[in-house]
Amino acid sequence: MALLELKNISKSFYLNEGFWKGPLRSISALKDIDLSVEEFKTLGVVGESGSGKTTLAKIMLRLIVPTSGEVYFDPGLLPYFRRDAQIIFQNPYNSLNPKMRIIEAVAEPMLIHGIAARKEIPGRVAELLKTCGLAEDSLDRYPHEFSGGQRQRIAIARALASRPKFLILDEPVSSLDLTIQAKLVDLFLELRDKFKLTYVFISHNLALIKKTCDTVAVLRGGLLVEKGEACQVLQSPRHPYTRQLVEAAREA
């Protein structure tokens, strides 16, 4: 069953020409994208910088409106969209408020969505942090007291605090070293099974896409050039651009 479907999605941005305000210039970020995200599955979105990956993620999350096309969500699967759909960003150093203690940061979605009473908050947050591999003594500390990998675990706990059904992972491990990347990817897989989550995993790392994703969509210059089962696309790519990405990954 499809949790999310994109039909003929296009997105253009309009910029002024030159330093002084002049005529508007249209920049096409996405062109006629057709995609679906199946419930309890992981869709991988790959492509170079500027290919439209983040714009696509923002449209999926209703943060920006497409210029044309339609976005369909199954109303029975996402009845409360702002609670049920969350995102984990690339940079754990920017995604947490440095002035908020960890208990406050993770508890905020619970309070906003009425998931837990205030007296339940410490226990709920401690349980989430433990699930994400952090000790209970993290509650009263601040983000600057943690490493990058630990901060990303806190960001994961915060994203899970609203009990979402749909998570977008926007380059969630690319700013971390390889050892931490591997541990967090294993955590994402564990959490997907434990909480029955549906993921969109945005990355330029084809090894991570192969390990985590059921299906893959390849973007180039705002165009969807290839999509299909992950094993098929990454082992026997049809489009020249996909072949180029796979060959570059093998040589790295």
C-alpha cells in the first residue's frame, strides 16, 4: 500500500537578475516527478548536489508547495500529518537548539502534540534516549556536551518523540566518520522494524542506499532518470547517469 504518491510534481523558483532588482528568472528544481513510497518500506533518493533531492523532501513534508502536480497521502495512514511525518537533518550541530537541555528538546514534540503529560516526560524521554543508545544521565545536559554521533542520536530521539509513521532522513550520517555512520545506519534499520516506520533515505552514498533501501529513485538536474528495486538499479543500472554514479562508487 502506498503511503505517499507524487504525481507530475514540478517546482520552479524565481530569482531577480543581477545585484539590483531586475526581471525575474525562473529556475526549475523538479520536472514532472512521479514517485510512490510504500508503507513500511524505504525509498532511497540519490543524485548529485543540486539534483533536487532536498526540494523533493520539502514537498513531501508540505514545507513548500509544488508549482504543479499533486501530492497524495493515505488519510488512514497519516491522519495527523505534522505529528506523523518528521525529518532528520544532515547536520546534528545545527538541528538542536544549543540553549535547550536534552530533556526539553526531546519532550517538545510530546507536549506540542499532547502525547504525554508533563509528569510522564522524564520517563518517556529517558526511554527514547535508551532506545537510541544514550544514557539516562543525558537528560539534563546540553548539546555542546555531546559528540556528533551522540547529537544525531538525540535528533533521532526527538524525531521519534511524536510517534511518527513517516520519516525523511536527509543525508543523516554524511557529516560523521565512517564508524559512527555504520552504527547509526544499523540503528535506523532497527528502529524501522521496531516502530514500523516508513523511510525516505536521501543520500549520495550508494553503499548506504544499497544496505537500507527497498527501492531507489535517481535524480539529475531535477529529472527522475531512473527508479526501481534497489538491487536492480544498483546492480544493473539502465540510465547512463546511474551507471556513472555506480562506477564512481566502485572506484571510491
